[in-house]
Amino acid sequence: MSVLTAIITLLTTLLSVLTGQSPVAVRKPVLPPVSSPAPIPGLIIPKPEKNISRPLPSPAVSADPAGPDYGPWRYPGAVQVGESVSGLSFTSNDRADAVTDWYKQKITALNMNVKTFIQTKANGKVMNKLVGADSRQNISVAISQKEAAAPVTIGISITKASGGGASVNI
């Protein structure tokens, strides 16, 4: 009966708001008292122990807390514009072809086992992806330019190579 009263009260209040008329004797619903649940025969609930001393887990320590060294991968004259968990981003006023060639030479000079160079250019837009990997690290460089007069954006990601050879995600 109390749920029905609550619904009637809600509808009456809603109707009064919509019509702009005062509600007719709005009553607050009366809820039944809440009782404790009956105990279950045979159920034994253990009491909590006091002053439990447990060792706290040790935080994981990275083998290279400083992270990857992006210094050698910074294009000459480029300005850093961003940093994220996955890497760094830079801009340069040089041509996209010059930036791409510089990174190709860098990856090739390191004799990386896996080398992938994908270059796309259409309607003045450039999107190049260069990847190199060896037994120590994976390098991914994304070079983009939205239009010929715009600065070139360079995104660099360096990750440690997983054991068992080089793997590359493009």
C-alpha cells in the first residue's frame, strides 16, 4: 500500500507542476519499519581477528627507471611539444622529406634487424611511419604534415624489445 501511495503522490505532484495548480492534499508515503533478518540455523560467522599484521607488497621496480633515452632521436632543431606515456612529440619547420630522410639514415646506421619505412603523400598532406627494431629496443617514428606550409610533427616511441628477437608494431 505504501508503494501505491508514493506513486499517487508523485503523479499528483507532477500534475500540479505541469498544470500550475496547487496539489490536492499531498501526503507523504509511510514506509514500513525495517527489521533485522532472522538468523540462519547452523550458520557460523567467524569473528574478525584483531591486530592482524600482514606484510605489504613491495612496489614493482622498473629495470630502467629513467625510461628510454630520446636524446639521440631528437631531430636537429626540433622543438618538443608533447610528452605522453607512449613517447615524445616534436615540431620542425624543415621539409617533411628532409626529416624523414634523417630518421631513415639514423635507423639504417644503427644496423637494426627490422626496418620498415612507409611514406604517404596526398593533397599536400604527409604521413610517414618509420620503424626500426633490434634485440634491445623498438623505435617508432611518425612524421606528419597537414599542409605544405604547416610545421612537421614528429612522434617518437621507444620501447624495450621483448625477449626472443625484435618485433615491430606499425
